[in-house]
Amino acid sequence: MSTVTAYAAPSPTEPLTKNTITRREVGPHDVAFDIHFSGICHSDIHTVRDEWGRATYPLVPGHEIAGVVTQVGAEVTKFRVGDRVGVGCFVDSCRECAQCRAGEEQYCAKGMIGTYNAVGRDGEPTQGGYSGAIVVDENYVLRIPDGLRLDAAAPLLCAGITLYSPLRHWNAGPGTRVAIVGLGGLGHMGVKLAHAMGAHVTVLSQSLKKMEDGLRLGADEYYATSDPETFTKLRGSFDLILNTVSANLDLAGYLGLLKLDGTLVELGMPENPMSVPAGALIFGRRRIAGSLIGGIAETQEMLDFCAQHGVLPEIEVIKPDYINEAYERVLASDVRYRFVIDTESLRA
Ligand code: NAP
Ligand code: ZN
Ligand code: ZN
């Protein structure tokens, strides 16, 4: 066992503070790596504040982790000391169910083992990336391509794959019209990825404040959802709407923006349920769907795609003592567009 410094939430209502956690011995199939950067995902905040109702404390969040390998177990074949690697939202799964065998471990029948706020195979609580180092089974570790900086690669491990997977699943590309709702961490990756895939991209944001950014990131059009005109003007426009908003929305209005047979994919996970009138689906044979991150193979594919197409998140690198302030700024939609913690001081 080793001891590492981490930032942990002691309870749903207290700020995160510096703490010490342990990491397991490096087993035969394990990779140990120094964490260099860890992104702040809105899911970290939902979890820390116990909005999803299953948090255990102390809780070290962080599932957008990038670093450099320091040790590998005797049986490890995929990684060597010095490799640049990443870990996303899960660190294990049953490996036997149909989904695991199909490379969709995030939908494991027995439940994926989350990078934090879960219980690992060793029976110990898992703790995430706001820390100096981590030990993970090699099958759940990603390789970060040479062309990607570690700080910018970190958010790809959740925000990147969460948008890449539904864009691929619903065949976004030339000739398709995609709308991204919410220009935050997830949303801005959606704009970049959908644009790189050749789709026509529209941002639906609360206001026009970030319009210049949105167009620079690759959007073809940009509208404010606070303007009721938006919903009449864009009626029946989109093949695919990806909703990344972390709060409840009036989904019926957004469903009306879909073409016949269009799909609205729910990616945001607000605390409370949202209601949908049946008519919003029936007229136009519209669909509402959900999508959860992506499997290991698809995450690797996404990293390689981003390296090849130069798709990188826009980040603001912070020191760990700024985490609590960063949380407030994320909650105020004041993030451009992902906070990434430089964990150097946690490694010392
Ligand atoms: P974020 O950076 O805070 O972005 C969310 C965006 O939603 C904000 O930037 C804002 O965009 C918009 N928004 C916020 N409050 C709103 C409100 N009251 N009304 C309308 N729009 C609002 O968060 P994130 O890290 O991208 O995560 C977004 C959501 O996805 C969270 O719920 C998170 O838990 C979830 N998530 C899901 C998955 C998955 O696998 N499905 C993976 C990761 C995260 P504008 O300022 O442009 O309006
Ligand atoms: Zn996340
Ligand atoms: Zn499984």
C-alpha cells in the first residue's frame, strides 16, 4: 500500500480539503501512475453534493485523469514505465457480461466500478483523480497519443468520450444537423467533435454571451434559448440534439426542434426528474434517449481521433487550492470550458 495526498470532500456541504488516502499494492495486472492533471466534471459536483443520493465520504472526486506510468505489475503487457496514460470514469467491471465482452463496459450488467465513490475488487472504496497517484488494472487504462498534451487530454476522458460516443452511435457526419444544448465542459467538446466529424452544428445556449467562442470552436449557428423566437425559428431542424445541461429543462420545447424521426439524447444528469408530454414524441415520431460515457475501446478511438484531428478542450489550469472556487464558477456557468487541476503539489 502507498499513501498519496488528495483533495477530499468530507461531507456534502463542506469544502474539499487536503487529505491523505491509500492506494493498493501494485498487483500483477496493475499499472501505477503519477497523476499530472485531473479535470473537474460537473458530475464531481453532483456527487460531492450528494445530488444523486449515493455518496460516501470522505470522497476524492476526479475521473478525467492524465499522468505518467511509474510502475507496472509483472503480468502487464500494454504499458511500460514512462508511458503517458489516462483513466476515465470507471476502473473495473465484471468482464463477463455481454456488454463487457462487447467493449461497452460502461453498461456492465453488474455495474461498472466507478473511479471514485464505488467499491473496488479489493473491497476498498475507490478514490479519484484529485490526488497524486493511482493504481488501476491495465485493461481500464488508456494510452494518450503523443500529439496530445496531458493537461488538455484529461477532459477527453469524460467530457470528450461522453460526446464522441453518441455522435458516433447516431451517425453524426456530413449532411446531418446536430444541436448541442449547453456550452459547458461537455457541450464545447460536442461542438468541436461534431464539427470535426463534418456535421452541421448549432449551439443552443442560455444567452448569446459565448457566441463568439461557440463559432470559433466550430459551430455553424448559435442561438439563445432565453429567446422564445429560437424555438419557433428552429422548429423541425435537427436530426440529433445532445442535451448536456446539468439542470432541468422543458424538454418538450427541445423535442419540437427535431425533424421527423429525430433523436434527443440526454447527457446531463440533473438532480430531479424531467417530464415529457407524450405528444412531444408522438408528433414527428421523435425519440428521447440517453448515453453514458463510452467503453474502453471507444475511448481509445476517441483519443486517437482527437490527436489526428487536433481536437482539444479549452481549459483553465488551476492549483488544487482553487477547487472549491472552481466548483462555484462551474455552477454559475462561468467556465471556459473545463477546469483542469495541476496536481503537482499533491505529488510532492
Ligand atoms: P458544465 O460545464 O457545468 O456545463 C453545463 C452547461 O449547461 C452550462 O455551461 C450551461 O451552458 C448549461 N446550463 C447550466 N445550468 C443551466 C440552466 N439552469 N438552464 C439551462 N442551461 C443551463 O457541466 P458538464 O461538466 O458539461 O456536465 C453537464 C452534465 O452532464 C452534468 O449533469 C453532468 O453530471 C453530466 N454528465 C453526464 C455524462 C454522461 O455520461 N451522460 C458524463 C459527464 C457528465 P450555457 O451557459 O451555454 O447555457
Ligand atoms: Zn464526468
Ligand atoms: Zn460486465
